[in-house]
Amino acid sequence: MKQLLVLLFILIFNNLITAQVIIKGEVKDNKGKALRGASITLKDSYDGAVSDSLGKFSFNTFEKGKFIAEAKMIDYTPNTQEINITNENITLNFSLKEELNELKAITITAGSFEASDRKRAATVLSSLDIVTTANANADITGAVKTLPGAQQIGEQEGLFVRGGAGYETKQFIDGTYVNNPFFSGAQDIATRGRFSPFLFKGTVFSTGGYSALYGQALSSALILESIDLPEKTEASASVSSVFIGAGIQNLAANKKSSYGLNYGYTNLLPYFEIVKQKPDYFTIPAFHNLDGNFRIKTKTGIIKFYSQYNSADLGLRRPNIDDANLKNTFGVTNSNWYNNISWKDFLGNGWRINIAGSYSTNTDHLLQEIQNKNNIKTTTGLSYIDNNNFVIDQTANVSQLKTVVEKKLGGISYVRFGGEYWHSYLKSKYNNLSTTLNDDLFAGFAESDIYISNSFVAKVGARVEHSSIINKWNFAPRISLAYKVGKEGQMSFAYGDFYQKPENIYLFNTKNFNYTKATHYILNYSKMNQFYTFRIEGFYKKYQDLVKTYPTYSNNGSGYAQGIELFWRDKKTFKNVDYWLSYSYLDTKRDFNNFPTQLQPTFAANHTASLVVKRFVMKWKTGFNFTYSYATGRPYYNFQSNGNGFTIKDEGRTIPYNSLSFSLNYLPNLGKQNAKTFIVWVVSMTNVLNQNQIFGYNYSYDGNIKQAINPPAQQFFFLGCFISWGIDRTQNAINNNL
Amino acid sequence: MKKLILLSFIAVSFLTTLFSQTEKYMAAMDGTLQQLGAAKTTEEMTAVAAKFERIGDAEKTQWLPYYYAAMVKAKMSMEGMGGDKDKVADEATALINKAIEIDKTNSEIYCIKTMICYAKMMVDPMNRWMQYGAEANANLDEARKFDATNPRPYVLQATSLKNTPEQFGGGCATAKPLAEKAAKMLVEFKPATPLNPNWGKESIEAILNNCK
């Protein structure tokens, strides 16, 4: 009996002690580098270990029989081995292959600034960045102007990128083209963009070499992606020195859909009473703005709709340059309705679809008159003066439908293809002369992102287009490559052909045109992490077939642009300070319009630099923002026709451009417990140092008088209060400072 | 007699196998929890997290091993242990999601989800507070909903407020009442098993000592 019990005891004990074996080995990657921190598991047991800095591991086990041993590590594909555990110690070696990972994988940075939180790397500009950039006054274009590649142009709206004219930069919202992104304004005065930065979660400012998905932009694309569902239901109101507004945003209780409605009214009357403007405004600028949206989450995607209606009115008088007794009177009445609907979804099996449609209609009623001292319309008998008596009524409609289909290939490589159709209609009545332009533009495109490894990606694509108005085809190849260098650095290269049909103003005269063409070559090095961004980019651009207006309308223009740009952003070195510095060197010449030869265009400065500094002082709940922008003088010309062509009668360079802007945001309720109201006070001022700014010169008909083009007022002041109810941002702000 | 011995032999070995599974689990968890108490370096923390994960993978129906594995990873992310903070937090998320698969209405699990949100937010507070602050609050609400007696949502919130500057509505003034509430709840709270979460006393005592 005792013996039996002893036997039983020995049996169990034996089982527990003598059966223990050691399993040890090494974990390496497929290049033979030791992997530290890999987890080795004997599946369905508790036994295992973690590899050390030499990739070595070792553990004991009591288990017996057939087991699966697994080695796994983040960013690597797990590997398993079947083992049979007897009484012998086991040596196991694993080799793990690096996994292609969308977050870790390289993205192409050549030519583009991506400003969103989708990628983990430091984002360049978020919507909050835009509204806290001092010179921008919450205008997207204003903030983008502090990035390299963009010129400091104050006499016209638009982004003038790398030697390109403003109309060579196109804006896209959720994939579709925006026909009138800026408010209608008067000559020599830049206007703001129509869209609030808060509408967008991502802004990609591409200064060249962009994807085959986008066309009809010779120089640059500003690609805006609208936000999905808002975080919470809220109501908002704003009062400022130039506008008042109110809005609601409603998020359904199930968080599957939302809608919103906003109204704003801008009137510059009180402001112009206090801050004198150079032109004599007989119709003070006033704008109504109404917008609405809805967003619906589908099972795996989202449908978004956005609609905006603006109406604007303004009128001003300025002295006539040819005759000091006369005035040029200009008035514009504008209405603009913009609509965009898009549907993004996964179709299963790695297929994704993105369908977007947009429709916009814009009407401008422009009145230009020569008036005498008593503001009465007058004629002089001199055609070059009387030509300024005209009325233009213009209606421009653009409808667009775009479909992009994406298929995930093996790993994280993608192929993407689709098509788009734009119908543009323009009816213009000049005095009593009516012209209509209709264009049907078809485009097809395909591109693929091929990941050779996490460190190397190639994007190869092409785009083909046909425009009915000029009845021509084009074919545009696009290629970009990116290669990871070091831990946070990468080299990128981009090449592409870009086509754009001639502007309507030329098409009124003849339709016998070809596309204008630019070829971009871009080489970029960037290094970034969540705190710093450094990039240096060199580019060469060749322009062909630019539009000439003399001696006949033709595509005989040409040109080039080359340069180097630097960007540095640092959010870490100075506590609570975020700053960026950008510098652009540009060498460009082009022969277009009535240029007698290749010349540096009036919208290109050789050196441009901006410094943006933002500091938030927690104690005062106040943010202080400064922007200093500098550009060397830009050329200006007076071309005179001698009957045998145009010659340069006068030329020169403007004084350098300098501007220091300041803004302040005060958030009094920040951190208040359970505050239901959130208030932001904004004070801002442009050109704090009151520096003289000259954007160019206008010449009299005979060329003997030249007048500097200045802003309507040297400085702009703003005071505003923005209030929202409902969102508990306070709690967020607290967590912010954990 | 011999028959009896044989029977008891069979019964004993049968019982040991049956009993040992639970016992083995309890013993492994207990051992790993003690290991966690002593863990200081990145290597030790990684080893503890990996062990909890192995227990979870082997057991398949226990939420606790994944809960602790995720908690260790969340703490590692906050302390900057084990490399890229985001990746370590993502590992924690993957682990806590496995726990949710097993128990969908567990207050404690949502406390870890809150911790992970804090960890994610601390990587880049300026740009992330909107998203992760809201997510953290939503998780705290869930944690309170599933168990109103759980003191840990209050522990987490009090700690977060204590670390917030006064001008942002943090500091002792707002943290202390929550810490007092948490302290009371901690006294009343009885964990279902000795292995179940029962942490929070030390950080609450620290807050109360600091806020006298």
C-alpha cells in the first residue's frame, strides 16, 4: 500500500520535474538582423519568452508532444514552426519578414505638402493652423502662401506657384474642380476664398508633380478633403468688425448622420468708416453667405453633400490714369452657388469606389464707367479711355462627375483608375455682344502605387483628356518615386506632363488652340517626425505652347522655371512655440500674351521667405501669432506697340515686399468645468509696421505716367468673437494637458 | 483494496488534470501579477505583457490576461518604453480588443481603453486632444455605465485633473473631490476574485496627500 502511494507520488513528481526541457534560439529578420522584443510562444500553453537585444531567447517547458511554436513582432509577419517536445532540449531559429504597413510605409513627398492627421508623420497645416496663421485671417490661400513655392501676390487672388499664373493653380474639393474658389472683386485688389478652413480635414498643397487623378492645372493643385461627421451637435454665432454669422450643426443620436446650416453676412461699412480706404467705395462691399450640408455614414463608407450660396455687391471709383479729371468707376454684383456631393465606399474584396459630382453656377454683373467730377458717365472721344465704358453680364456653369475605382493589390499596393466628365458653359454679354462657350471635357486616368518594400514606392500613372471646345486630345504620363533614407528621412522624385486648355478670355477670340503644357521634374529630400519637418526641394519646369495674343492668337509661347525651396517646422525646441520658416528661390522666364520675348513675369519674385511663429500662453489662455513675409521686388513692364510688334518701353522692379502680421486668440472659457459655452476672441492686424507695399505699376496709354499698385489700405484690422454651444471642448482641453 | 487504490489513483489523476487547469491558470496569473509588481525595465515589462498575452491566447475565454497585457502596454506607451509610443499603444488596443471580444460589457476593460486614449493623446497633445480627449470621455462613460461601483474611472479622471494646470480647470481644486469619491469607492469595492483589478489606492493617496 505504502509502496503504491510512493509510486503514485513519484509518477506525478516525475512528470512535474524531470520532464522539463529548455527551448532556446534566435529571432532574426529576413536580412539576418537580430530582432529584439519578439514574442515566442508555445501555442496553447503559457510558455514562451521575449527575445533579447541579440535576438536570443530561452524558456523552460513541462509540455510534451507536438506543439506549434510561434514568433511574432509588431511590423513583422508572424512565423510558426511545428515541434515535437520529448526529453531533449530544443533549439529553434526564426526568421521574420517585415510586413508592408500603410502607416509605416513611405509616401511620396515630392511636390506636395500634405496637411492632415491621416498620416502619423508631422502634418504641415491643419485647419487650426490655418486660422492661427497671423497673415491669413482664416483664409486657406492666405495660410498656404506661407509655404514654399507660393508667391506673395497682393494685387490678385489666387496662388501663384513656381512661376505660374494664378489661373494655373486649381482647387479641388473631394476630387472635383471648383470653378470660382474666390469672391469676385475689382482689378488690383485680391479677394478671399469662399470656403472656410473648418470645412476640411485635409489640405494637400501640391506645387507640382501631382497625381494623374487631377488635370487641367498647369502649375499647382490645392486638394481639399471635406470633414466626415462632426464630433457633436452644436450651435454657433459670431460677431466681428466685418461680419455676423450663426449656424447649427446636428449630429444624429446614433452618430450615423449629420446636417448643418450656416448663415453669414459681411458688410464693410462700419469698418470703412473707421479705416479709410484709398478707392472711393460708392457701394460698400457686402456679402451674404448661406451654406448647408449633410453627411450620412453607410455601412462601410460615407455620403457627403455640401452646398454654398454667396451673393456679393461692391462698387468703387478710382482716378483715371490718363485724365486726372476723370474717374474709373467699377461695380460688380455676383452670385455663386456651389454644390458638391460625394460617395466613398468599400465594395469588398479590396475594391473601393469614390464617386463625386459637383455643380456650380456663377453670375457676375460688371459695370465699368468713365465718370466726370460729378460722377456722371461721360465719353471723351478717345477710344483708349472710352473703351472703359462697358457692361459685362456673365454666367458660368460647371458640372462635373468623377469616378475613381481603387483595387488593393497584394500587400499595400494599389491600382486606381477612373474617369471624369466636365461640362463648362459660359455665356458672356459684353455691352450688347453675346458669346457662348461650351466645353465637354472627358478625362480617363489610371495609376498605381507599387510598394516594393516599406522603404520604396513607385507611383506610375497617366491621364488622357479630350476637350471639345478646342477639339484636341492630350496624354499626360506621371511618375513619382520615394525611397526611405535613414529613420525619418526620404528622397522623392516626381516627373509629369501637365496640360491645361487656354483660358476663356482667349477662347472668346478663337478656338484654334492647343493645350498649354508644362513638364515638371522635382527632386525632394525630407526628414520628419511628429515635432520637426525639414524639406528641401529642387525643381525644373518647362513650359510649352503657352498662349500668345500677338501677332495672332496662338500656342507659340514658351518658358521655364527652376528653383530651390526650403521648409523647416519645429514644434518642440521652444516650449509652447510652434514656428515654421520657408524660403523659395525662383528663376523663371516666359513668353506669353503680348510679351515681346521671354521675360520674368510680373507675378514672380526671385526670393520669397516667410517666418510664422505661434505661441500659446497657458496662463493667459491666449495664443499670440506672428507672420513675417518677405519677397524681393517683382518686375514690371510697359509694352508699347509700334505697329510692328510690342517693345518694352519701360521696365523696372518694385521695392521688396515686407509684411509683419499679428493675431491673438483669447479663449476665456478654456478649462472651465462643465462650461457649455466656448468663446474665442480674435484680434488681428496685418502689416503691423505699416511698411509700404507696391505690387506693380499701371501705365497711362502713352506710357508717360505710371502709378503704383497698392493695397486699398495699408493695414487690415480685425476684431471678432466666435461662440459655440454644445461641444464640451473644455474636457478636451483638460485632457490635452494631462 | 487494490481495486480501491487503483480507483483512487484514477480519480486523483483525473481530478489533478481537471483541477490543475484552473489552478494552473490562477497560479500563472498570480505569478505574472507579482512579476508585474516587480517589473521596472522595458525588458521586464515586455516580458510580463508577453506572458499575459500567452495566457490569454491559451485560455481563450479569460478576459483578465488580455486586460493586464493591454494595461502594461498602455503604461509602456505613456512612459515611452519599447520604442514608438503610437505603436506600443496600438499593441495595447489590439490586446484590449481581444478582451472585449470575450466580455463586451466590462467596466474595467473600458478603463484600459481610456488609458490607451490618454497614451495616444500624449504623443502629440496639440493635434490630438480633440479626437482622443473625446474618445477617452466616451470610454469613461461606458466604464461608469457598466459598473457604477467601479472606482477606477474616478481614479483615472482624478489623476488626469491633478496633472492639468489650474488655469485649465485642473489642479487640486477639481481633482480632490473626485479623488475623495474614488477613495470612498475603493474602500467599498470588492473585486470578484483576487486576480481581478483592484488598483488605484496608491495614486489616490498620492493625490490626497498632495492636496491637503
